Amino acid sequence: MSKKIRKKLLPFAVIASLVISGTVASTPKVEAKPDKKHNAEIKNIIFMVGDGMGPSYTTMYRYIKDDQSTKMMEPTAFDPYLVGTQATYSWDPYFDGGEDDVKENIPDSAATATAMAAGIKTYNGAISVDLEQEDVKTVLEVAKKQDKSTGLVATSQINHATPAAFGAHDESRSNYNDIADDYYDGLIEGEHKVDVLLGGGTDYFIREDRNLAKEFQEDGYSYVTTKEEMLNADKDQLLGLFAPKGMDKAIDRDEKTPSLSEMTNTALEKLSKDKDGFFLMVEGSQIDWAGHDNDVVGAMSEMEDFEKAFLQAIEFAKKDKHTLVIATADHSTGGISIGRGSDYVFNPDVIKAAERTPDYMAAEIAEGADVEEVLNEYSGLDLKQEEVAAVKKAAHPDADGNINITEVDNAIEHIYNVRSGTGWTTSAHTGVDVNVYAYGPQSDEFSGLNENSETGQKLFEVLKAVQPHKKH
């Protein structure tokens, strides 16, 4: 492993008298939350992370899913399971107050994932290492040591920050090859620590210096690259890589690429065969990526993808009765707001009209497609002349004949942001508290306001394990 030393509430209750009527077909049926105070044994844990999914995202998604023919706003699938919030700030040990020193107390995905995976606060960029850059045990590793099966599912590359913090250790989240190697090389009592790996990342697993996909296959894993192959994989251990790096956003995927819910369901089918139980981490990775891009279409597309996966987990847990489901965010991204300027109007229909993300449309234009043809085919909007003109201006080639795809993307995103009434304050993360949703035995243990490291500590408690500070 290369060493790059780093410098530097209340519980929600659905109103009992609320009557849901005339809901649109795409809105999932939401049942009242059952009594969660039962003391059934916990055999399985499904831990879900909507990366970047701050409270404004879940509220905006409720607007998106709302049946506008009714006066009351219907809940999403998440709402009945809201039990509390968690604080997200990270620790930066390199701040000494000097003129050129900056304390990073707004979190990144590595620090927050480490907090939830290992129960400790650490610095931005850390992959399950502490402030001294020493490895710390994760809940996934403890579950594996208890003979449970384990899985990681994500729509980013599977060696990205959040999944990495559960299944690997590194001083820097940027060491993607080392993290991929760690999934294979890091053994627990002679066994690979992760049984099911599903996401993107072919570039990091099949390299000139090493072919991890082949090595996993030699050790008895199925290796798949399409949805059909995944659904037909016959071995209980599974490596699925569906893109060179991150997968396409949900609204842009083709039929060969699985959805997050399909990957989640496949992981549950494989892992639930283990009589000792399982630990599964599922990440809706690109809610965050859309937030960085200030892309409301992509963000809400990813929210729907994550909600469907959440429903898969809840359905499994209701049938199983020994499964704890936790869903939360690592942090919020983009400072998204429901409303912009001085108008008190938010129009979800503008967002729902899109057939593809602005990223997808911009890529088509950058490859030479006609601006108006692309917008007419995919935008879903009756565009004004000045809106089309702004995209054409952004798509004008430079002196070398190149089109700046970022400028085209920004121009298209601006149309959706203005028309829908979506505001953004940053292209980075914010430090707001994030929601925690829970279902199953001991789900009430996650209620109220907790540090994100406390969330991790509670997972250790659920596993009846004490978090040892050092990894042995």
C-alpha cells in the first residue's frame, strides 16, 4: 500500500389522520411504521448511504413525488422511518492556527464514512484510519469475523470513498488502486473480507500491473459486467463491475446496466444464504456527484434510484424480521434549496420532464450533435429562444475546434435550475446535520441527534462487539 502522508429531535411521526388518495403510479405505497420496540435478535444489518443526501434533498424529493391534485403532500418511502439526525463534521489534526493553515471542519465522504464504519472521527480523506493514520477495525470486518457474509454496493466505482471505508484502509481516498488491492489482499482468518462487490471501477481492478477480476475468479467469485450476467451469476461470491469508473446516472443508464435496487436485490439474494447472517452497505453514490455539479435533474434521478433500493431493503427486513435497516447520508452537497430568488415557487414538473441529465445532453453536443436536436429530444421542455441561444453560445468551438463540455453542461443545468426554482450555494459540501432512517430490531437506538461516529459505535453495539481502536 503506498503511503501518501497527508499534510495538513425528535423522531418523525406521520400524522395518523393523513389520507393518501390519488397518488401517481410512480409513487411507492408507504405503509405506517410498525412498532419498533420489539427485541428480536438482529441477524442482518443493511446500512444505506445516500451520499450527499442532506435534508433539502429528501424534502425536494417529496415535492417531486407529490400528487399535486391533493392538498396534502404525500410522504416518500423514507418519511415513515425517520428517527433522528446525525452531525457530520470531521476532525483535522493539522490545524494550529497558523496564517496558512486551514481547519477542514466541513466533512468529505471519506471522513464521514470512516465515522460510520469505524465509530471514530478522523480527517478528510482518511479511509478507516485514525488521526495517527493507523488502521481501525470496521463494522464490516467485525461482521466477517463473526462468520457473517458481507457486501458493498455502490453506483460510484466500488473503491470510492464510502464503500472503501467499510472494506479497506488507506491514508488517502485517492489511492484507488491500493484500495482495490486491499479488497483482495485484506483477509480475515484467511478469507476475503467482502463477498459481494457491485458497482463501477473496471479501470482499477483490471490494470497493466494486476488483474484483480481474474484473481477473484480464481478464488471462486463470479465476475460480471452486465445486468443479465449479474442476474444469472451462479456463485454466492460475486464481483460486478459495470463501468470503467462511476456508473451512469440512473436516468442515463441503458438496459445492460443494473439499477441500484437490482444490485441491492442481487446482493441480498447472495448474502441471505448465510445462516450466520450478513452485513451489507449500499450507497447511492451520485446524489453527491449531481450536487457537486449543481444538477437538479441528476440529483432527483439518483434520489429515486436510492429510494427504490431502500424499498428493497425494507421489504426484505419486513419478511425476515431479524434485519436492521439504517439509511442516512454522509453529508449534504451543493447547498441545494427549494426556491431561488424572490419567487415563492418551486416547479417539480420541470425536473420530471427531463429524459436525460444535462451531462448526457452536453456529451452528445460535444461529440458533434446539433444543439437544438439534442434539446428537443431529451430536455422535455418547450424551450425559449434565448435558452437555446445560451446553450449554442456555450457550445461554440474554440480556436482549435474544441467544445467546452463543462460550459455546455452548465448552460443546460441553468435552464432547469431557473425554471424549477432550484437554488445552490456551493459546488462543494456543507456541514448541516443529516437525517437518519431506521427499521427493524433496535432501530430506536438510532433516534435523536447523534454524532456520525456514534452511529458507527451503535452498529458495533448491535453486532455485540466493542470497537477496538487499533486493527489487529
